[in-house]
Amino acid sequence: MERLRRKTSEMAVTALWVDLLTDHLIRLLMAQAALLVHQIPRQLSFKHSVQIWIAWQSRGGGTHDAVCI
């Protein structure tokens, strides 16, 4: 997590919640991916998962090819 640079304590708390939510969402994606390939989520790299997510989003992922689970 980066250093918080917010002017108010409310914004700092909001930033912490956003970081926590983001972390949990990435870990949820990792758990779903691990289930698909019959692996343990701990065997997947958090950093690599984030890099794949960013690459997918930058290519327009989720706009037309979203899959409902």
C-alpha cells in the first residue's frame, strides 16, 4: 500500500477501505481462478494476478465479453 496523502482523516479512512476492498477482490479472483485449474489459491501469485487484471482491463476486458458466474 502506498503512503496515504489525504488532507482529511475521512479521506484517509476511505482510501484504506478502498485498498482493503481491492485486495479482497483480487484474492476472490485468485480463488476463482484456482478453482478452475484445480489448484490452491496460495499457489498463485498476488502480484501476477494484479498484472493480469490490469492487462485485461487495458484491453477492454469486461465491456463486451463479461461472463456471469
